[in-house]
Amino acid sequence: MRNVLKILKLYKEKVDLNIRFQYEFPIDQNIFSEIEIKNLSKAKNIYESNVMLKNIIEKKYKNIINTEKIDFWIINEWWWIKSFKMNQYNIDKIRKFKIQLWKNKLSKDSFNTISSLSKIASFLRPKDFVIYDSRVIYTLNRLILKYENRESLTYKYYPIPNGRNKIISDFDIKTIINLKHIKNYINNENVYIPEQEAYFKYCDFIKSTVNQVFWPNAEPYELEMLLFTIADKEIFQDIKKHIKLSIS
């Protein structure tokens, strides 16, 4: 996706993640050691503290056998998804998801909660997996639609997970995609990557392009954080400015 890549490079030059990335998290004394808490408190900004957090939790996953407390802290506290309760059903769901990561194929049940589960994957193996949620997919699908699929369906889109963001729900990208490819929709042609494959294809895209967008040795989560950051402002403003609807 050469055109998308060019645009992402431009966004990278315009958007300083050290300033724009604003996702604070609570520091739990039951999860982190005194040294880890001290180091996190020394971070220059929120972006840097989140990068530091990746390294800290990745090490914990490598050294701890029972990771349930960490798994649910990531979903419940770091990402503020309180509805994903620590119960046997969800413990089993996370366990199955981790097995599926190794097989490169997700079940429908896992993909139904990919916004939550991918948070765990992004800490478990940050060089291989990144977060797949409504904001990053909103951004990526919009860029594909505008810069790659202007004339025809050249690239398929990524299935869109449910999100809590009002802007994203008000300007539903799935509806915009369906209207753009109305002939495909009428003919029941699927314009989306299959759900079982989508997460892995998305991670592959991020890994294969991050060094071109940023710099050599850049980490995959840097590009994911850029996609997340520009969703509410740059992408939303672009949609408001360029989307036109005529009803006949």
C-alpha cells in the first residue's frame, strides 16, 4: 500500500507523539515493584511512560507463570475496560487466545473481543503483536479507502471492532465503506479481510512498514500509537471535510 505509506510518513512528521499521545494509566503497587514505579514516575511524558510499560510487562510475562493478575490489569486498569471481569470464562478465553496467537488463526469468539485481547498480545510479544481496536482500524480503513481504493477495490479492509469512541460511532466508517463500494455490497461481495486472518495481517502490515514510516529499529507499537493518535483529530476532520452524501 504505497499511497497509505506515503501519507503515514507525512503524519509522522506532523504529529509529535511525545506531545500528542495522551493515554495515562494508573500505577498499581500490587503489579509493579518499587523500582518499576520509580522508573515509570521518571518518564518525561505519557508516551515515554507507555513505552517503558511495554518493556516492564514484557519481562514480567517472561518470568511469571501465573499471569492472570497482569492480564486483567492490562484490560481493566490500563485500558479501562471494566466490563471484562476476572472470572473463569474470561480466564479461559485469554488462555485460548494466547494459544491461537501461536497458530496464527483466531476463533470468532476471540475476534469478537479483539479490542481487549489484543491489548494483552501487545505486551506479551510487542515485537510481533500490536493493538487492534476501533481507533486504529478506523484510521487505517479511512486511509485505504481514500488513497488506495478510489477507483476500485484494490485492497480489502480490516473488520471493524466495536468501539466506545463517540466520534467514531457518529461517523461510522463501515457505512462509508459500504456506500463507496455499493456495487460490491449489492452483489454480496465481502470487502473485508476474513476475521480469522485480520489480526495477523494487520500486525504484519504494521511490522513491515514501521521502519519506513519512522526509522530503522523502530518498534511496531510506535506506528500503532500514531494510528491511534490521529483518529480523533486528523482522520475525523478529513472525513468531515471530504465525505459527501447525495440521496436519489
